[in-house]
Amino acid sequence: MSERKSPLKVIPAVSEDQLVQVLADLLKRCSQEALDRQGKFSVGLSGGSLIQLLTKALKLGSFNTDKWVFFFCDERYVPLDDGESTYGAYKAEWQTHLPGIRETQFVRADPTKSLDDCAAEYEAKVKDQVGCGCLPQFDLLLLGMGPDGHTCSLFPEQPATLQETKRLVIPIRNSPKPPPERITFTLPLINNARDVTFVVTGAGKASVVKRVFVDLDKEFPAAWVNPKQGQLTLIVDGGAGKEIGAL
């Protein structure tokens, strides 16, 4: 078993309403700290069920998001208007429910470029907007985890991606989960964030939650997330947390 550089904070939620409240409280703390520190709040987003949960949290908190900047921890290599695009999913959701968030607040990848150039350009954008001349440090990364223990587009079937030490955004080919081509943040970037929060729901993920967050089983990419100096938080519902005594 490996050791974490900082302790894991587990926050259980007995209902979706409570989970949304926990997420809103997290956003309030992280955004205020970031705005006090540098006048803007940089957030890395993940897709899937997190989109709706985050939308509800933002509506609940009635946040002033003018100084928030949104990035994508991974993105599918598809046209921006494709149904598989994470950016497209957020744009559609927030145009309807959070019209105050401007499209210019999204820092998105350019899928019209080659896959390699798409990843390289996105890394350059991250460095330009978050880097300040050094390794970029996001204020908050919001991550999901699949039942196979993958996070971002770092998959168990592609262990070499976990060994990347120089590039901050890499292309993914032959993803075991469609679509096959993607770009993703790498561990050096993820583990330099001030706050990294996993939001995991569903009883089908309970055993993997235990193996990742309690046993630190490195078979699963999510277990490699270990912020060097930041806070690692796990928000789980009753199903996902049932094997770790979170509820």
C-alpha cells in the first residue's frame, strides 16, 4: 500500500440534495480562496453525471461566476457540436440553466487540429492561463471515476499514460471506452492542483471506491491521484460509499 501526501477527506451524502449541497459548499470555499488569492478561479471539469450535479450546485449557491474560468480535465476528440463532446454537453446544459456563464469562460480544445496538435495546443492554453511561468496549479479539479477505476481519460488498460512526467496534456488513442480518441490531463498536472475532488455515485462502484481510496490499489488510475500539496476530497453517496464505512 502506498501513502498519501495529504490525508483523504471523505464526505458522505445520504441523498442527491445533500450531495449537491456539499458540492456547493466546496465551490464556495474554493472559489472564495481563489478570488482572494489571485482574482480568478480556475476549475477543471469532468463529464458524465457530474454535469447535472454541478449545475444544481451552482444554481443552489447563486454564485457570481464572472471571474470563474472552466477547463476540461479530459475531452473527447469529436466536433464541438457532437453529442459526445463534454464541452458541448456543458454548453447546452448551462445555456439553459445558467445563462450568466459566458462561452468565453470555457477554455476548450480544438478538435479541428490533429489529435497530437489538439493535445499540445490545449497544454499551451493551460500553461498560458494557469501556469504563471511554472507548473500550472488549478484551484479545483472535479473528477469522476468509472467502475473500472479510470479517471479523466487515464484507463487501466493503458498503464503507460500513468508514467508520463513531462507532458501535461496527452493524446489518447484506442480508448477502451468510446469514443476511441481523446485528450487528457496527466498526473503531474492533476497532482499539482490545490484541491482535487472526486464525486462518485452508485452502488456499482462501491468495491472500486474501497480499492482506490482505502487500499490505494495502483491497478486503478484513480488511485494515482495524490496531490503533492493540495487537498484530496471524496464525495460519495450511500451506494458508492457503502464498503468504506462512509455512511
